[in-house]
Amino acid sequence: MVKRFIVLGMMLPGLLLLLAGCHSDKKQADSIYEKLKKSASYERNFVANQEKLDQYKEKVASIYADLNQLELNDENRPEVKQKLKKADNYTEKQQKELRESKKNFQKAYEQSASIKENVEKIKDGGQRKQAQKLLTIMDERKKYMNTFFDDYKKQLALQGTFYENLEKFSPDELDDQIKKINGYNGKMEETIRQFNQDTKRYNREKDKYFKKAGLY
């Protein structure tokens, strides 16, 4: 009877340690959940910025389509100038929205990356490994968006120069700039495609982690 009691006593610290580990992991999961929830609110603002950027882009494309119907001659110069002024105004709006978009994405990234301290404290190996996948995907998404923001900024700068050359009626310069602008468009579309793929992957892995942690 004494021996049996001693054996149970010897097992008790390990059992307490296991229970403490479970409690600690639940605490980390709760903290991660709250941090990612806050990150998602910043990302919704980022998505709203992107939608506005698309709207402005469509406006610029519409103005360019109108300009394409006009002959670049002195008779049409006043109308060309008027349309270019509108296009320039939309470019300024794009620049402002791009800055806001970058700011909101950075906030979302910093908030989500702050889960690293929680991930490092997770006792359960399976949960920790799953949570680490989130950090990896977050960094990949950040790289894609850095590329996107850089390319968009360069494209808008080219867009401004394009309007200047259009106003000067410099057709030789225009063809080259149109190719470059379209080149940036193609690059940005591909970047966003890859970013969206990673976003879907992130959401899947996030759900897997919270299921492992017992939150779902």
C-alpha cells in the first residue's frame, strides 16, 4: 500500500507539469487569436485601400481611352490638357491611397508578427510547428507586398512622365513609356496572384493551428 502510494506520488509532478503545459498553450493560443484578430482589422483597411486604387486605375484607363481617340494636334490641345489634368488628379489620389495601403499593411504585418513571442512559448511540439508555419507565410506575404508597393510607386512616376510627354506631343517617348507601364502592370498582377495564394494558404494553416489548440 505504501509502495503504491509512493508510485502515485512520483507520477504526480509529471502530471502537474503536463497540465501546466496544456494551460500555458491555451494561454498562448488565446493571445495569438486576439493578435491575429487585430491584424485582420488592419488588413481589412488595406483591402479597402486596394479597392480604391483599382477604382482610380479604372478612371485613369478611361481617360487614356478617351485621349486615344483624339488626334494630337493644336486644335485638340485644350481638350487634351483638360483630360490630362483630370488624369493627373487621379494619379495624386493613387499616390495618397498607395501610402495609406502600405501603412495599413505594415500595421497588419507587425501585429501578426508579434505572435512570435507566443509561438516560442508553446510547449506542444505539434502546435508550435503549426504556428511557426504562420510566421513563415506572413514573411512571404510581406515580401510580395514590398515588391508590389515598389513597382506601383515606379509605375505612378512613369505615369506622370507619360502625361508630360503627351502634353508636349512627344510620340516617340510615349510608346516606350506605355510598354514600361504595361510591364509594371503585368508584374503587379502576378505579385498579387502569388500574394492571394499565400493568403489562402495562411488561412488554412491558421485554422489548423486553432483546431490543434482547441479553439475551433
